Amino acid sequence: MMTLPIPFGTIDERFLAHRLKSTSLAGILGALVAVGLWTYEYTVRGVWRWDLFAVVMTMVGVKVAAMVWYRLTD
């Protein structure tokens, strides 16, 4: 088991794996909320929200770029 020294204890691999999973889940749910808000604003209120659209497209672009990068380098 790998442990990392920190001032008040150690961080083991389980903590790092849980942090990775929770960050991934938070990103996915954040993207879904942004898509939901953007869709609601456009379909119900008829307002095109460029700020929400930019957030969604940034998340999509980063996801696709990371997938391509990992596919080419792994």
C-alpha cells in the first residue's frame, strides 16, 4: 500500500481513488445541471443563454480532448 505523508496522518490509495470518483461524479452532475438549465431557458422561456452554452461546450471539449489524448498516449 502506498501512503503519502501529510502533517496529521497519511493518505492511502483508497482516499485517492475516492477523490477521483467523487470529482468525476461532480463534473458529470455539473454538466447535466448546466445542460438542464440551458435547455429549460431555451425551450420554456425562449432565451438563449450563451453563458450556460459556453460552460456545456467547454465541458464537452475538455472531455473529448482528454479522451483523444489518452487514446493516443496510452
